[in-house]
Amino acid sequence: MSWFDIEIEIPIYGKHFETVEAPDKKTAKLIALRKTELNYNFPKDRLLVIKIKKLNF
């Protein structure tokens, strides 16, 4: 599993950054969208993923 840094644009609130552990970029994106959706009570279809970056340690 790898760590990913995801940058998400939330209308009204602005940018939000999420760091998640996932096996691939697609799964990392889904995890980050779900976490953001729950934290901000905002529908995930209105969230925009700006950037996904794999972190290397």
C-alpha cells in the first residue's frame, strides 16, 4: 500500500488536502472523496479532484 496526497476543490469552502493510504490512485481518490463528503456534509458529485500525488518515503 502507498500513501497519496489528494487536492480537492470544494465549492464555497475552497481547497482541501487529504492524505490517504491505498493500493492505487483510483482507490485513493474514492477514499478521499468519501472522507471529504462526510467531513463537510457536501455531495461528492460536486467535489473536484485537482491533483493526486503519490508520496515516496
